[in-house]
Amino acid sequence: MDEPLPILRASQMREAGLDPTTLRRRTRMDGPGRLVKVGPNAFVRGDLWDSAGPRRQYVTRVHARLGRLGVGAAASHVSAVAIHGLPSLHGWEAPVHATVPESMYRQRTADLVLHTRAVPEHERLDTGGLSVTTLPRTVSDIALSGDVRAAVVVADAALRRGTSIEALRSTVPPLARARAVAARVLDLADGRSGSPAESLARVVFHELGVTAPVLQQEFEVGGRRFAVDFWFPDVGVVVEIDGRAKYTQARYRNGRTPTEVFVDEKRRHELLLTVPGGRTIVRLEWRGLFDLDALALRLRGVGLACAVRPTRSARG
């Protein structure tokens, strides 16, 4: 579970002698003593806020807001995604989402969206004084929202953590209005996808009518074993998802410098080109998954048939 930053409530700060005027002034100042407002009568220290990543900032906003909604509210949808530490296709510039009893419902605002589908006890967890929907229920809520791409990204991550596909299916109400969309999401979900970009790529391939690839196919070349993101054996094409993280983030570099990572990737690429039956390797970046027309041209150029004409960008 992702933890929030320490939240300072206005009531606590009044007890320390800080009146509302002083609090407002400290949200406008720079340097030591600056406060950032993260919810109604809730603040965090500016230096802590600046050093936190987007997910932790969002989790903090969720805790700040739900702390005032009462025990009947549970963080849900993208807010539960953040608390569970799952990836979000659309990032963390989102309003807080909570599921509440119908008696607590009110119209959405720019920073709060309420839902009313009942959350039974077995679909609710308590963490850090906050209720949040369970992992399967969270996937179900995202899938029922109708965004197939975002939901597959979340569902794949849940499966990678060991949640079963049966557990995910069990939380979809049989009479839900969007149950067909949720069923499509769970049919596409596959825990073998190693990243959000791979999950999105699979959905985009499906939308383009590309034949389903083999995931994480292993090849042994020159005494070394490599797993590739996507393998299309009928046409001898490997598709790899490239991202800056493998060159810039220490957890992917394994003690290597960015230059050493680049050289290793080049050698790996050259070895994979010697795989029997392999013709070519296509490398896609995250941004390349958003221009479906250009992507379809690239895939057709290496012999991958795209049976469906692109109708919208992957951001739609």
C-alpha cells in the first residue's frame, strides 16, 4: 500500500496558535514554512510535497479528502489504484474517487467524484485509517468505467501480483450495465505483460486486428537466454517496447551506466536477429502507441496484417 505524506489538519494547527489567515499566507510563501493545501482544511509541508512523486502526492490528496467523508466512504477507482501501488494509464492528475452509501452521494466536483455501487465487507480493506476497495474490486470498478486500455493496464498488474482471473471476474455484477466491456477487459488481461506499455500495446494490437502475439517468448542465442516482449512466429517478427526508464532508472540498470545499458541492448538486438525464423525486430516507444495510423503503417511494413482501420488515438 502506498502511504501518504504527513497531513496537518487545520484544527491541529489552530491548537498550535496558527489562525486561518496565517495558514493561507503560508500556502502562498516560498522557502521554509511553506504549506501546500491538499484538501479541505488539510495541509502538508512544502518541502515534503516537492520531494514526493506524483503518485504519493495523489495518495496524500486521497487521504486528506476521504478523512472528512466518514467511515462509510471507501477509496475506489483510480484512487484505489494509487493506494494499491498499481499503474495508471492516465497518470495522477485526477480527482479523488470514493464509493459511498447512496445517502452520502452528492454531485461531482473538480476534485471529488462519488460512486454508489455497494461495497460489501469482503471487497473492502482498512489501511492507515482509510477504507479502500480490494484489488479485485478495484479492477472491476475500472473495467466497468468503460476505458478498456486503462483497465487492462490495471488488470495485468493485479494478475502479476498473484490475483487470479477468477477473483477478478467474481467482482463484476452479472447485471451491470457495462458488464460486456468488463468481460472484454478480463478476456484481454494477461499477467505476463511486464509493464504498462506492454499492456497498452497488446490492447492496441487487438484494436488494430493484429494476430495475438506470443508473450515473453524465450530464445537461446550464443549461450545466452533472452525473453522478448512480443513474438509473431508466423511472420518472424519480434516487437519490443523501448522506454527511457531502462536507461535512466537505477532499478533497471542493475549497477550499469546508461552507456553500458545502451551497449548491452545493442548486442542483445544483434543476437536476436540471428534467431532461426526471425526476420526483423520492431522497437516501439510509449508515444508510438498513441499514433495508431503511424503504428499500423509500421506493422504492415514488416508483414503484420492490421485487419482494422484505426479510428481514434490511443489517448481517446
